[in-house]
Amino acid sequence: MTGGLAIGESKYSFTFSQPGAVLNAFGSTATNYALSSQKTTVGFALGAGTEYRIDRNWSMKFEYLYVDLGTVTINTVDIDGVPFRVDYHVRDHIARIGLNYRFDSGPIVARY
């Protein structure tokens, strides 16, 4: 088992285009809207793993880690100028599979 502090950067990007939203003397045009955010957040990580020895020098391992960096809120206005809020939860699931080789040098003996 493992657990601890996690620090990470989250990036959010959203683009919206509404064809024919604005009518003018030249006909209709599209209304474009873009929203982006980049933020460093602090949260936690929890995980577990196991290792299986294949022979004297080789082993296989499996690890799982859950990272939760909380909820990020973006306050903005929409195409019409009406305020709204975007909330998104920043979390990740990480799985690792590995193969390890142990360099066996034998016991260390002090000689004087």
C-alpha cells in the first residue's frame, strides 16, 4: 500500500462554433467561443502493488495508483454574455506492469 501528496497540472480546453448564429447585412455568420484553463492543483494519491519472483534474478510487478486532484472551477461568460460556471474533477487511474532484474552481487563483507 502507498499513499501521499499529489501535485499536478490540469488543462481544460473547449471550443464551440454555432453556424448562422449572427445575422447581419451580409447574411449569417458563425459565432465562435473558446474556453481554456491551466491550473496546478494539490490532492492525494493512493495505490497498491505486488511483485512475483520468477526465478533467482527475475521478477514481475503490478502497480495501481489512483490520483485525485480535486475539482477545478472556471467562471466565465457564454456567447450571449451570460455568466456561467464549468466544474471538472481532476483524477487519474495509473496501472503499471513491469519486469525487474536483480543484479546479485552476493553479501558485502568488510575486510581489514
